[in-house]
Amino acid sequence: MSFAKSLNSLFALFLALTIAGCASNGAPAPSQTGMQTTLYGVVERIEPTTISDNKHPGLGAVVGGVGGGLLGSLIGAGTGRDVAIAVGAIGGAVAGHEYQKKHDTEPGSDVTVRLDSGVLVVVTQPVNPDLKVGDRVTVQGQGENARVTRV
């Protein structure tokens, strides 16, 4: 297989995976529908943490795989080249995925709130510099979409 054909095949694969990653079924996300819960309480503790950012899942693996496949296509000829392309694509995908995991994070806070009902809850959210221990707050939403804001 010639270099041009290899390059065209890899580009077509990259394009297909990129388009598939952007696909949506058109339904609203679960966080956009239904009732929202609002609870009141007081901040007891705020601890720093790191939040994984999953805005571009798989992008590192796709870019790494394409790059590794392109580098592999520069090695050898015939069957050896095909093996080099496959090994390069797999190695690049693994390396790209690991790179993305390390760099797709943002600073966050574990905010511990004593609700008016006496229940203690912890919400992990992006850093909110306005929050302080002792603040009267609301806990809005539920699950990963829960947020603590000052009253």
C-alpha cells in the first residue's frame, strides 16, 4: 500500500471518528429536564480537589492513534509497513489517552454542607471563591449536577 493510500485511509478513519464523537440523538440531557431540588444549609468545610474534565472524551486517543499510524507508515515497506502502522496507531492511541487523562482536569472543591435537616452532604464542584466556612448556602440539583451557592 502506498504512502498516499495509507495517509488517505488514516485521514478517513480520523474524520469518521471525529464526526461520530460529535453525534447527538437530539434529546436534551437529563440535567435539563425534570424538577430541581433546592436544599438549605451552612458550609462546614471546604477542601481542595481535582475534577476530571470529560468535555472531549476519546480525543487524545484518536489524535494519538492517527499520529502514531502516520509515523508507522514511514517505516519499512510491504507487510512490515502495515505492521508498523498498526503498532504505531495502537501505541499512539494509548499514549494520547494517557496524556489527555493527565491534562483534562480542573481545580475543584469538596464543599461539606450541614443541611437544615441535620444531614451532612458533600458536593464536589469547580472552585467558587465566594464560598467560605459558615456561609448560609443552597444546594441545588442532584448527583453530578449539584452545586453549592451562597444565599
